[in-house]
Amino acid sequence: MKSHRLLRLTRVCASVVLLCGLVSLIGGTAFAAIGPGFDLLSTPPGGAVLDLSSVGGPANFPLQGRPIGPGNTDTIVQRMGGLPPGGLGPIPAEIVALSLESIAPVQLGPSFFDVFVDLNPLAASLGSLNVTSHVDPGGGTFDSFFDVFARVTLTEVGNPMNQMVATRQDQIRSMSSPWSHIRPQYYPENSQYPSGNFYPGVLPGTGTAVGINHTGPHPHTDPSTPEPASVLLLVMGGVGLGLFGQARRR
């Protein structure tokens, strides 16, 4: 009798332990913490625009990502803080890498130029991500704001010594963008750039990347289909190039 009661008691205890473990797992999936980390992002063709009207070019000149790695990453955002499970609020962040290029050369007068955009090394492009919802089954929405200090370089096709360079400050914002704790299929996970359990531009609780819609001086919506290596990000609109006439050098 004692052995039968002991066996039943053991089975009950094991069931309780299993149930507690399952509840803990479900809870951890729904409300995991967001840690400091990096967002590795890519820009598809036409996913960014540049205003070249001040030098005789188009007002909405299309750009695309110029990958710097890992994978197809052309933009890296570093999050310097985090939030507890279910937590809401701001997370300080900085765009620490940016690499865009023209899809095709732009004609300015009789010459054609390749266009490149990267960060101004003399100014930090600071901002924040404000997590506005953190809900089951593991994700939510966020707003973001960045002061972007960019450097724009035009290089004449066939004459790389002829360049025009200018810098510009712009602001970009996003509202109610989705995020998830679940990594999208093609996200370039890299130990040098830990995600911190936060994947922007991904539907909550899924690995489905839909991108982030940013607005700037020229509002723009990213396509809904992500590039294979990452999530869509960046709009650079209204980067005025009025200084190009003075910055031209051979």
C-alpha cells in the first residue's frame, strides 16, 4: 500500500512540476525582456530617396542599400538600453552604420555621377525607440525618432577623382511599427551584433517581416516584401546638396 501511494504521489508531483514548467515557458514567450542590442537592417531598391534638385537633379532620386554585412545589412542601429518583461517606454538608440548608393547614375549637366550616402563621422546620429505595446504572443508596436547626420558623395562616372561631398542633418520618424521576439527567417543573426530579443519590422509573435515605414522631409512607405537578409528600414529624404558647388574637387 505504501509503495502504491508513493508511486501516485510521485506521479502527482511530476505532473505539477511539468505544469509549472509549461506555464513558465508560455509566460516567457509572451512577455520576455528586451535587452540592449543591435538591429541589422537592409534597404531595398527605391527604399530611400534623396533630393538632388539643388544641383539640377531629381527631387526624389531613388537609392538602395550598399551592403556592409553581416548578410545584406546596410544599416545598423544600436539600442543602448532595454525593458523588463512586458515593459513599455523609451530605449535610447543610435544609427552606427549607414551605407546607401544610387541604383543608377544621375545626370548633372553633361556628366553622370554615382551617389553614395553614409554617416557623417563628425556627428552621432542619436535617437530612441519608444515601445508602445508589449503583448501576447511576444511582441508589440513601437515609435522611433532619429537625428540623422549624413554625408553624401557624388563621384563622376569614369573620373573617380572628381567628387562632390556635402553633409546634412535630417530627422526620420516612425509610428506604430511592429516588433517581435521571434527572429524572421532571413535575419542575419550574428554574435557580434546580438539582437537583445527584439526584431523591428516583424509582426508580433511571428517571424513575418513587413518592414518599418519612416517619414522624413519626403514621406515614403517601404515595400511590404522584405529583402532576403534583413528587415526594411530607412528613408533619407530631403538631403539638400546646396554645398556641392563649393565642395567640388578634382
